[in-house]
Amino acid sequence: MNGLPSLVSTALNLFREFIPGTPDAARFWLEAGSAALALLIVLSLLLRFFGSENSRPALVLLAGTLGVLLLAAGAAAVELYILPVLPPAVLGAVDSLSGWVAARCHRPAWPARTVLLVLGLAGSLLFLVSPLTRLTFKVPGFLALVAWLAALTTAWTVPAVLRTSLFPPNEILSPPAQDS
């Protein structure tokens, strides 16, 4: 039982790390709220589209909340239990693989820790969240995975669109230029 509070606190820290915070609290809550709303809407529409009879809003809200918590728990488990025991050679191999993939895709390389945390999220999605959705809504496992991937992609896209379409905080706070 001692590991549970540290798992929860690590999950919260990882949540703060993956959600880019802004100094303006209202803007942060607008982005986080719009992402959560987008996730629930897309997930409920896709589950209803896939033919689930019991895709009620309250059940989708409960399954969506539990699914996001389980996603964070997968990354937190990697942070708490896997990263401390990995030898430096494995981290070096992950770094070199990340560098090779980044060179092929012409993108910046991810550090080994980020790669392993994303693998923890993906493992949690495949082995916990998708089976939970399949059992709860009685849809095939592949369709539950597609629904979650589409919902998560939408939930990460909406804050990015809001961030780029809203004025930056410096433009809001700075006075307008006066012509003489």
C-alpha cells in the first residue's frame, strides 16, 4: 500500500509534464477543459457509431475519466518501477534508436525517458484502457482502440489549435502602439 500514494503523486507530476502549462490560469483551464470535452464527445460519438447500445453520457464520462487515469498510471509505473532499475546501457540504446528514428523522420530526437514514458502510455492504452472499453461498451477490441486513439488525438489537437488561434499573453497585456 505504500506504493499507491507515490504512484498517484508521480501520475500527477507526469500529467503536469505532458500538459503544457501557461502562466495564465484561465487559459490553461480553457485548454484543459476543451481537451477533456473533445475527448468525451469524440469517444461517445465513436462508441455510439460502433453500435454500442449502452453508450450513455454518464457511462462515457466515467469510462473516459477512468481511462485517462489508467493512461497516467501506465506512465507513472514506468517512472517509478522501470526507470530506476534500467541500466545506463539500455537508456543509451533507447537514445540511439530515438536518434536514428529522428534522423529518418527529420525530427528532433526524444530523450530515452520520454520514449519510455510514451511506451508506458501506449502499453496502458493497449492492455488496460482498450480492454476496459471493450468490456464496458461491448464493442470489438480493435474498434475500442481506434475510438480511444481518435479521441486522444482530438483531445491533444484542440488545445494546440486554441493555443495558436488565441492571442499570445504578451499581446493581450501590452498596450497598443500609438502613432505620433
